[in-house]
Amino acid sequence: MLIVTTENIAGHRVVASLGQVFGVVVRSRGIGGNFMAGLRSIVGGEIHEYTRLLEEARRHAIDRLVTNATAMGANAIVMMRFDSAEIGQTMSEIVAYGTAVVVEPVA
């Protein structure tokens, strides 16, 4: 599955646009992660626990995006983006979305 953030894929042309596709993940940080992040926030700097959590959530969101696009018959996703939101005090939502398309190589 080709996934790009651009409207076009170099060397390919879109032969069918199948519609919007997305992958959603909601993750809870957990009490241990919140405690460690709270301690780190006192001294400043990167909060590694949250960075790992969000990187993993983005990977899962892309996996779900690909699964949904494949089910639609796509072989590529164009204009892929991420969005995120907080749900309550302990949960993060990550959404990967784009347009599912069928592409073929340009001769």
C-alpha cells in the first residue's frame, strides 16, 4: 500500500478515487505513565513516556487506515494526515485519514 501526504504519487496516475478512509486509535496513558510524566514536567524537557505512547498510537492508526483502504479495494492512500484530540484527562485519540485510491504506474 502506497501512502503519501501529497495529492499525487510520482510515476503513478489515479484511475479510481474510492473515498475517504481513516484509522482511529484511542489510548489511555495509565496511572504509571501519568505519574512519571508529572515528575518529568517539573524539570522540563521531553516526556518520553508520552512520546512512545503517541508514536505507537500513530503506527496503529496507520495499520487500521491500511486495513480499511484495502477493504475498499484501494492500493494507495493520498493526502494522508493525522489528527489528535484529548478525551478526558487520561485518553488520547489519534486519527489517520486520507483518500483511498487505485493507482497504476505511468508507462
